[in-house]
Amino acid sequence: MDKRDLSTVFRERLKMLLTRSDLNQSAFATAVGIDRSALSQLLSGASTRLPRAETLLNIAAEFKVSLDWLLGL
């Protein structure tokens, strides 16, 4: 899986978690320790950006999912 595929799967899973959480983007971002603008970039289809490992761990822990699921591995 190349970086583009990985970022697409991550973005889809992140959107799924955002929807399931019933939080707005600001509250979601605060819960995982990032700025709302950073969350917006991660959700943007124009970016192949993946978050730092610390952010991935925070998302997985906060929403009780595995890193493998989050990244589609």
C-alpha cells in the first residue's frame, strides 16, 4: 500500500470516527490533542498528509480503535 492509499484509508476512518463521536471538529481535535486546522487538513481529500505517531496513538486511544484499523493495515 503506497502513501496515497494509506492516507485515503486513514481519512475515511477518521471521518467515520468523527461521525460516530457526535463531536464537532473543534471538540474532536481537542480530544486528540491537535488544532482544528490540523484536523481539517487531515480530513481534506487534497492532502496525502498523515499525522505524527503521537497523534495516531491519541486518536486510537481516545476512540478505542487499533492503529491497524485506523491505518487500514
